[in-house]
Amino acid sequence: MSSRTHLLAVLVLLAAAPFVADAQPPAADPAADACADPSVDGACHNVPKALRLKLIAIPTILVASVIGVCLPLFSRSIPALRPDRNLFVIVKAFASGVILATGYMHVLPDSFNNLSSPCLPRKPWAEFPFTAFVAMLAALFTLMVDSLMLTFYNRKRSGGGNTSGRRAGAAVADHESPAHGHWHGHGHGHGHGHGDIVVAESGAVAKPDDDEARKVQLSRNRVVVQVLEMGIIVHSVVIGLGMGASQSVCTIRPLVAAMCFHQLFEGMGLGGCILQAEYGLKMKSGLVFFFSTTTPFGIALGLALTRVYRENSPTALIVVGILNAASAGLLHYMALVELLAADFMGPKLQGSVRLQLVSFAAVLLGAGGMSVMAKWA
């Protein structure tokens, strides 16, 4: 009887074994753990040391930003760095490469990571490429703003007349065309060969066109500055916020060095555009202030929100991801269309193959240097 009871107990245990196994708690999901507490990352998690690094980062990045954006503004006292000199064109090409790589190698990948995070629900975030879609819309929106602002500037300057607007557009087309430089030079040569009347005629025709083209180009330069500054401010706040809220020493340390490099040369690109926009002292000071303080402000904001800000929360991922995507689209448009294409298709670079090649090498150097920074930041 006893052996029969033992045998029955063994059979019951064997029959119940699959159900007991199914009742075991599931293995921990690493992705779920990361979403629940993103601040825990082993030896890199050091709150006091991270705080010291962030406090060092604020003045360091501020100084690098001020130096970068102010350097072109004081270039008038340095003959080699004036806007009409070749060195200025080369330095601006280098800075444009930095801005281009910032969009492609830093801001856009961050947006992909945010909007494809496992911390977000699969529907709809895993079913549609939101990053590319938002970046495309941002580039088109930038084109629209660029065009409308230029129209506004031209109408404001010309008093709203359609005739003057058409004449201004024709003047810019002539001014930006390489053939314009050839025609202008030929006109002077022809005038000297045939008398003073032709000189007077060529001067009377060319001077108003040149003046009109200069005014319209000035309006365009001012539009470029304002749109570019807007894009830089958006991604700078996002980067600063992430750095300020992070408690990972391994993340912050390389990011400080990368941000100093980034702000220095991105500031040089923006400073060159500000110089060409010929703003007054008040406007220049405002643009320099906002560019220089945006990233430090983002870091300070991140420090203040450390207790409540969770970088892997769905809300933070969506907001930061969309802002990064929009900023990337804006930076891509500005770097390629308004900075690189405008300079490389302009009369100065079109008139010298050697300067074109040197400037292109400067673009590659700037983009390459910023791309290498993507390894650490």
C-alpha cells in the first residue's frame, strides 16, 4: 500500500511538471530594464563625478562657442580673413562641412535611435520611418521659409513694387552668374578702346544693377543667418539637455570634447554668415549671445530636471526624436543649398579651379573631422 501511494505521488508530480514550468516567472527583459532605469550603467554611473564634468562643460563650451562665432566678426582687422579673401572662403567651406556632418552624422542618427527605441510601442513607431519623414518635411519647410522671408525682405525694401522685385531678381541672376564678371570686364575694356561715351553708358547700366544685386544678396544673407541660427539652437538645446540629465561619466567625458570642437567650427560658419549679413552691433550681439548660451542653457536645464527627466521615457524619446529629425533636415538644407552650393556656384569659386579644389578639400576635412567625433558623441 505504501509503495502504491509513493508511485501515485510520483506520477502526479510528473504530470504536473509542465504546468509548474509554465508557471515560473519569465526571464528579465534587458530592454524593459533599460527603459525602467536607464541611469544604471555599471561603473560609468557616478553622480558626483558626472556633476563635476557637467559644471566644467558649461563654461568650456561657452568659451569655445564665443571664440568660434566671434572670430569671423573680428576678421576685418585681419586682412587675410576678410570676406573677399580666399582664406575666408576656405575657412567658411571647412565650417560648412562641419555643419553638414553635424546633421548627417550626429543629429539624424540620434533621431533614428530615439524613434526606433524598444521603449516605444511598435505601433506606429516601428511601422513607419518617422525620422526620414520629419527630416524631409523640415527641409521643405525651410525652403518655404527661406523663399517667403526673401520675398518679404525684397518687398519691404522696394516698397512692394513688382517691377522692382523682378529687376532685383534679374540683378541677382546677373551678379551670381560667372558670365556677369566676364561681361563687366569686357564692357570696361571695350569702353577704353572706343571712347568715353561707352564707358559712361556701361557705367550707367552696370552700377545700378550691381547695387541692386548687392542689396538683394544682403537680404538673402540675412535670411540664411536667421534660419541657420534657428536650426542650430534647436539641436544645441536637445544635446545640452541630454548631457545635463545624464549621470554616465563614460557618456559625458567624450561629449564635452566633441561639443567644444563642434561649437568652435559651427560657430565659425555662423559667424561668417553673420559677417556677410552686415548686421548692426545690437543684432550681432543678440545672435552671438543666443548661439553661445544655448548649449550651456540646455546643460543647466538638464541638471535642473535630473530627478524628473528620463531620457528613455516614451514622451522624451518622441519629443527629442522629432526635434532632432527636424533639426537634421534644416541643417542639411542650409549646409548644402545656402552655404556650399551658393559659394561653389558663385563667381569667386567659379573663377578659380584651384580655389574650388582647395575649398572642396576643406569641406571634406571639416565633414571628416566631425564624422570622427561621432565615434564618441
